[in-house]
Amino acid sequence: MSNAVVQAVSLAFERDTVTLALSDIVPLRLVSNTIKKSAKYAQIRSSIFYSGLAELPVVVRNQNDQGKYLLLDGHIRLAVLQEFGEDHVTCLVAKDDEAYTYNKRVNRLATIQEHQMILKALEKGVSEEVLAKVLNVNIGNIRRKRTLLRGICVEVAELLKDKHVPINTFRELRKLKPLRQIQAAELMIAMNKYSNNFAKSFVGATPALQLVEPEKSKKISGLSDEQIALMEQESEKLDREFRLLEETFGQDNLDLVVATGYVKRLIENAQVVRYLAKNFPELLAEFQKIADSADLNGMA
């Protein structure tokens, strides 16, 4: 890569970290007592206590008060350090004050990613007991996450690798044979619904031949044989409808993107906007909604 190209790249952070007094860091949000009582706070507190800071706070220089810094990311970490009586912390220094966009881009670990992280830690010799203390969970939780993908086919693990799926949902998926597991995962993604109850209903609506243990898995408390049979029929109907939608989704989505792009270009034209505002204000309002919706969904 040429020096010209390297110079053209704008770094998001200063090259060197800085060690700051906590009194010189100005939080942009309050860590309330409610947050301090939450499981997330307890987990971060436990992690810092046993392992130190795994991720440095991010600050930006305060242009209105030399020597002071605004805290962009790491409010809970800072609160924990204050609780522990620390007076200094090492930070990354951002070049721009983009607290909103920075936090928007932070991705929390998905369930399968956390499972993989635990496996790597165990492979390196970290004990289950230490992991439980660091993550502030009981050891049974660590063991369930360790065996998360046992009985889950590779295709489903790939489909759900970046999704926030409850652990108990995987327990339900294990009751299904691989092909049915894939169908369940695809339906969950299409509906953006990963709850344990949703997975249970899917298992309940699955024909016995597609279950790993038909007799054991089909016993659903509160449902009669007739109700289970009806759920199976509805599930088969839903599967057929889903496949039909899947066949036309690509073309329909392309048509939607093209139409939305056309509407956006229309309302970016000042003359068109003035004409619509004068003669068809209701239509202009609907066009604006379409354009705003496209922006929110990343379609344009």
C-alpha cells in the first residue's frame, strides 16, 4: 500500500492510549442505581474484579475545557472503577465526538459467539469455576453454554451464529431432526423471533417422523392429541406458504428497492415537492413515510 493511500486513511482513534485521572473524565450519561442493581452491571463488576479491564473506555478531548475528556463508551466500567476506589484508567482517545454513532456500532456477543468464546477460554486452561466468577453466573450456566451446539446441525449453527437466541431455544431445536432444525431456524430468522415458547410451538407442530424422539418430544402438557394434530396441519400449511414467499422474495425485494429509490429521488426534487405540497399534500406525506422507512431499514 502506497504512503499516499495510508495518509488518506483517517484513523478513528489517536495512535497512543492515555492514562487519565477519573476526575478528568466527564460521563455523558448517568449510571443510575437501577443499572447498578442489574445483572449486566454485576457481570461487568465481576469481570473487572477477577480479570481487570478487557476493553478500554473510549474518550474524546473536551474542546471547551482543556485537560478534560468526554466519555463516549465505558460508563459502567468507569462506575465500577470508581466503586473499587481506583483513581486512574487507561483509555482510547477518539478523534471525533461521535458518541451516538460509536455506541450504535458496538455489537454485543451473540449466543453462539459467547459459546465459542467459552470454548476457547477452556481450551487455554481457564477453569469453569473461574469463568463463572468472571461472567458472574453459576457454573451450571457455563456448562450449558459449553454444550450449546450439541445436537445442533452445522447449517443451523451457521444460520444463528450472529443471533441473540435464548439457551433454552437450542434445547428445543435438539428435539428436531436436522432438516426440520433448518426449517425452524429459517422461520425464526424470517420472523425475527427466537423465544423458547416459539421454538416449543414449532416442536409441537412437527410431525413425529421429523422428531429425534417422537414419543418423548410429542408429550406437551395442556394439549390434547387433536390439538397437536391441528398444530401439525397448520405448521405444514405455514411451511408451504413460507416456501412460496421465499421463491418470490428476491424479485419482490428488488422491485421494492427500485420503487423506493424512485420515490426518494422524487421528493429530493424541489419542484416536485412544491407541486405535491400545493396540490396533493396527503400524497407527499405518504411519499415521505416511504423514504423515511427505507432509510431506517438500510434499503437506500
